[in-house]
Amino acid sequence: MIANFKPLKIAVIGGGTAGCMTAAHITKYFPNFDLYHIYDSRIPTIGVGEGTQANFPQWLESITGLKFNELQTRCNITRKFAIQFENWGSNNKQFIHNFYPIKEAYGYHISADKLAELLKDHISATHIDKKIIELKSDGVAVNITFEDDTELEFDLVFDASGFPKSLDNDEYKNISVIPTDSALIRRGSAVDFNWATRSVARPYGWIFIIPLTSHTSYGYIYNSSINSRDEIEWDLSQFLEEENVTPYNESKHLKFPNFSCRTFFNGSLFKIGNCASFIEPLEATAIGILHAQISYASEYLKYLAKSNSPKQKIDESIINTFNELLFQIVSKASLFVGWHYAKGSCFNTDFWHFAQSNFEQELDKSVDTKLLGKFESYIQAGSEVNYFLSFGKLNSSIKPFGGFRPASFYEIGTGIGYYSSTNKNQQLARQH
């Protein structure tokens, strides 16, 4: 960078997982920027145990320089090799969704609040602990006004401040293919079964079981317009009793929207994490999508780092392409997650009737025929995976659909009973 130009001034807003991951990433890979980390310590983080996908362990080790044993001590980590589904669909009482390659790939079960604490040790920035009352962006710079009426201007801001206050405008798209909107969280003691996340279908929704070294997180995911919190409290208590679990904290209730913003980036303001999008935690997509957002943002940061001129407004067509790519990631992941409900579950209840019919109805209403065509092609590819595996011809180079490859479609489709015994696999076998 030419000495006459000051380092670009960048801010990350938010002290939770998304904010700390983004600030730590910039610290590690773009140390020449003038970085500010802004958060209001009075705002509590969600702090629930989280599952991650297989790209996360390598990223965390590269950021912190810590090996697994050290990370486990700091963040209560266990290795996650798969998701074990129980009582989903119409055929199998239990099935596994693996990471591929099965023997090598794994994610983490990790304590979100401990992760944020760890990452703060690896953030080199000017820290500002204040409430923001206004954020103005013109595509070239961002002006932030704080509660004490002071102001700061930045060349680029990452907003990881959490869920938007309102989704009632055209900037946000409601993801209606997902049939849930609430969670009830409890904690229990650590368990021996810790190599996979368990996702257990129940009469009113499903329960995630995330095993950490210190404790186990239980979260009942449901639809608040169909079932009451009292019903969920009762059924979660029934489940914990069946599992011989004695919870040791009060339940925590969370309401969440399934949504995506349409403008992730306008040239100077980048929405990231729950500020930008959210879908229910069935496939650990939150950190996975966040990681994708950071990766895309890094391409722009690389450009800025190499530039020898002051920051200019980006061409609108480039911004539109950037936003469409990120929007498609969320849309594709949403379709894959929604597909899990396509065959209902073993429970004959209002929730599961709604979840199954809702998936079909939302597909019928969709106007994005190109996206649906792509989705259907991956379902078809999934139906053929078993045949190609048997001949060692599985093409692992096929690009993922929202982060999921045909092998994932095969395992979920087979598990829920979407692929019948007379599906394409048998037809291909007869042809060959």
C-alpha cells in the first residue's frame, strides 16, 4: 500500500459468534487494515451449543494456531462425524447423514459462548463497547452514531449485530419452506454418545442433542402457531425422562425467523450471520453459511488490500452478482433442509401433517423455476448415488447444492423414504 494512503478503516459490529469469527478472520488474513470491533456488552449472546460442518475445524485451527486438545479444553469440543436422525420419514426408525469422505471429514460440537471468548484472544482491533443507534451507508462509506452522540466513519463495516428488528419490507425474504419458528433449550450432563449430533423427531417437532465435554445441549424445535410452549415443555420433559437425563438449568425459549436478506452487501456495508439470514439448525447451516459469507467477503478484502488508490464505489452489476450468489446459498440450503420434512415422521400429529404438506405447497408456489429445477436435478443425482458407489464411479467433483453434495441427498432421501425400492437405482442397474 502506498504510504500516502491511510490504511482502510474497517469495523465489525457484534460480539457473538459471527462478529468474533469475522473480526478474527480479518485480523489473521488482513492485518494491514485499521480494524475496529464494536459491540454492546449489555446484550447477551444466545450461547447455545452448536454443531458445525466439516470446513470449520481447519478454519478454527488456522485462526488460533491451536490443536484439537487445546481447542477442546477451551471450547468443550467433541468431534462430529455425522447427524443421526431418529423417527424421521416413513421408512427408517434411524439413519445417518455422514460427512464425506466418511473416515476423514468431521466438524465440531462446540460451545458458542466459549468460542466467542476464544476468538476474542485472536482479534487485534480497537474495541468499542457502546450501543449503536444509527447506521448510515452510501455504498462508499458507513457512518455510525453511538448512544453518546459520538460518530465514526468507516470505509467498510460488517454488521453481525443479530436478527433484524423487523422483516416487514422487501429487503427480506421469508423462507416459508421451513415449518418451524421456535426453540426450547435445556442442558444436561455430558453423555458417552458424542460422535454425532442426534436429531430426534417428536410429536410436536424435533429435538437436537449436541454433546459437549462439559454438558449436553437439548433443543426442541417447533412451530409456535401449532403447539404451545406448555406442550413443548411437557414433551421435552418426557423425552429427557426417557433418556434418563436430569436437566440442571432453567429452560431458555428462543423465537427465530427463517429468512434471508436480499442485499448482503452494498459496497460499504456487509450484513453477516443472523443479521443477514437464518434457517433452523437441522443441518448446522448457521456457521456453514457464515463461513461462506466470510469467504466471499475475503475476495473483496483481497482486492482492497492490493489497491493503490482510495476506495471507490463498486459497479452495481458486481454488487448484484455478489448478492445473488449469497442469496442462492441460503435458498439452496433452505430447500435441502425443508426436504427433510417431505415424508413426515412416525408421528401422526398436526405439526407433522403441516410440515409435510407445507413443503409440497411451498414448492408449488415457488416462482424460481430455475432453482427448483436445479434442486430436482440433485434429488435425481442422489437417487443414483447408490448405483455409482457400488461401481466406484461417484463423481465427488460435482459442486454442492447449498453446501450439500449428491451423497447427502442420497442419505437423506433414502433415510426419510423419499427414494422408493423401485427407484432409479434399480432402473440403472437393469440398464447396465
